Amino acid sequence: MNLGHSSIAPHFHPLTATYEIQGKTILVLWAPGGETRPYKAKTSLSGKKSDWAYYLRKHTSTIKASGEDERELLSLAAKVPFDDRYRQTATLNDLSPYLIRDFLHDINSELANEARELDIESLGRRMNVVGGPAEMAFPKNVGLLFFNEQPDQFFPATQIDVVYFPDGAGGDRFEEKIFKGPLGRITRDALDYIGRNYLKEAVVKHPDRPEAERFWNYPLAAIEEAVVNAVYHRSYEIREPIEIRIDAKELVVCVTKETL
């Protein structure tokens, strides 16, 4: 509390919680994006007087922002992140309490036990997917992306297209499956569909030993990583679907004309 008041300007306080994990007490700090960013911090906590500076992350290092980096930081901070913007064309009724409760249950959140007793505004504020004053509360974009049954009505082309080319990308034939709905659901459904239909295992037996070798045409863990990153880290301001292209030689995840 003291550091948030005395060493960060404007004042900033992360959300905190403690958990018992494997016999140890863990302190969790959640620092949601602030509406008064960017924040300056003291360059030193020793002594009564200290300079102030902006800091940013480069690779694995935290460095003091200066020159062009500081100008870019100030420019980016002038714009509220898309996920945190209020959706004034929507209402709190557009957030599904059922989707929220299922999500909290799936991640084993302690909030799941309280969710049924909270109204949608209180629950949404606890999860940081609702903002604005009490007399005019709005869902945030991130809330609608995850907890609305049809987020594409607010964000066109919010979907995952899985396209298979049996004769290769240059062939005339292809199979297409489109997934629409809340981001968490379509991510799971698309991965399940790919796993069922396009991941194949080969077994090689050897005459000199009892153990057989098993090989997959594509590693599932790598596919999961690429698809989850594509869904959760793209900008939904850009109205293009995520496309997963599959043929016999490669699997490509395309995000806004870029590939993973």
C-alpha cells in the first residue's frame, strides 16, 4: 500500500490474494491495465529524494524508457487497450452468467462458490469484465468475447476457420469447418476437431526389441500453443477470422495475414 502511494505516480494498487499451494502460502498480484497509464516509478527507494522514470520490458530485462522508447510508450498509453474498452452498444444482459460460472468452475476459481449469489454487475466487476459508474455500467470488450453466446454480433469475423487441403494448398479440393461462439469454447472445439480428424499416429515395430516407436504427424502440444496464442493475443479490432490451414506437409495458423 505504501509503495503504491509513495513510489508510483499516479497511485496504483494491484489486486492481491493469498493461496495455499503444496503446503506453501503464495501471494498473487494481479495488475490490471490502469485507465491513467502510463505510470512513473521512483528510480530508487533509498533516501528521501529520488528521480522518477518510466520503465518498460525488453526481452528479459526491465529498463528505463528514454528517447524514442518513451515517446512510443506515451503514444500507446494515450489509447485504451481494446480489451478494456467499454462496449456502449451492449448491456450487462449481454453477459451470460452461465458462461461465466462454467468458466470459473473450469479454472477451479474460488469465486465459483460465490458466483450464484452475485448479480451480473457485481460478478463482472470482480472479474474486471464490467466497468463504468454504478448508474451506467457497461460490459468490457473482453467480457463479450468470452461470455456472450454470439460475440461476432459485436466483433464481426470472430471465428476460427479450419481448412484441410487433401491435395495440397494448390489443389482444387478443400474441406472447411467454421467455429463461432465464445473464445474459450471455439478454441477447445477447434482443437478437438483437429485432434479427431487430422492428427495421425504411426507405430513402427522393430524385430530386435519389444518396444515399438510411435510418431505423430503433428505434435498436439505445439498446435495447442499456436492456436491459443492466436486466439488470445490477436487484435479483434481487425475483422478477419483466424484460419488454420492443414495439408499433408504442414499446419499453418494464420492471424490477420500473419502466420504462426
